[in-house]
Amino acid sequence: MSRPFEIRREVVLPASPEEVWRAIATPEGQAGWFMTSPDPAEVGAEIDEDAPNRLEQRFGTQAIEYVLEAASGATTVLRFVHSGMAEDDWGDEFETMTGFGWDLYLFTLGEYLRHFPGRPAVYVEAEAPAAPEAWKRILAALGDPAEGDAVEVLGASGVVDKRTDHYLGVRTADALIRFHERSLIGMPVAVGHHDYRSGIDVQAETEAWTRWFADTVQG
């Protein structure tokens, strides 16, 4: 049977509530740190909003709530809740991996607001071939870096801004690149690439990542 879950987080973001609101409440803002998705209202979501203080989006049996509060030093405290019912076939790994995912996304939101405020983004994603050693091979190809280490990927130089057992984040001069290790939920490694340059060809970038993954994982 379905099981309830609740994921709560609180983060301090380097922007005003109005700037944070644009990032969380508009499709173009979400592409800068989360992913490209249709307008929630267009896919039947129930929306309760009080801009720029509170946003709740309810999708079926799940809801996402953002509460924003202005803080000192031109910052904003964001209180985040993702709650609802997990599907029948998920165990504890759903809440664990979803929580890990939100930790990375909310960290990326802070990096977006800090380093690329207001810049439009193109979001690209790709999956690696399924292989037992995929994550180790990807980390090895990047030099098995620690946070703060310099890396090079797809011809771009960057720095590791996040490293955990399941995620690796790289910030370049024009992008935030996020690698996701998803074996706990039976899915292959994926990359989310938030590119802040203009004129990006999404299909070409997706194909470039697919080739890189194939070369890295399959050799």
C-alpha cells in the first residue's frame, strides 16, 4: 500500500524574496537550478500562492511548499516541504533518495542565485549506459575530485562545488553541471546541465553528453 512521507529543509539563499520567487515560481527560473517543466497550471496542478512569500503546488497525492522570509544581509530563508504518498512499490529508498535529490537541488538554487542571478538558462539532461561500475568510471574520468578541485568536462573547465556519495556538482564560467548516481532506485547515472549561454542547441548538447557517457562508461 502507499505510504506517507515528508521531507523538510531550510536554507538561507543569497538573494531577495523577489529574486528567489522568480527562480522557484517560473519555468524560466526553474530551468536555472531544477529542470525544464511545463507550467504546473497547464498540467492540472493545484496552486496556492502569495507572491513572494509562499508557493504550494499539489500534484495528485504529493505537494511541494516553499515559504520565503526576508533575512539580514539581503538574504532569504527558504523553508521547503515535499510531502504526500509514495507509490506502492517504493520502500524507504524513495524518501532517502528524494531527500538527497532535494539537498542537491536546493544547493544548486543557491549557486544559481549567487553566481548566475537572473540569467536565462537552457536545461539539458542525459543518462549514462546502465553498468555496475558506471559511477566509479565517471568519477575516475573526472579525476575522482574533492570539493574545490578543478575539473575539465566536455571541453569546459570548472570547479567541484558539491561532492557526496550520490552526487557531484561542477560549476563552470557559464554552467552548473550535476551528476546523479541513482542506483538505489534502480536507475542509471544521469547528468543535469544548466547552461547560461545563449543560443544553445539542446539536441546537440544532449548528444554530446550521451557520447561522453558511452565513452566513459563503456570505454
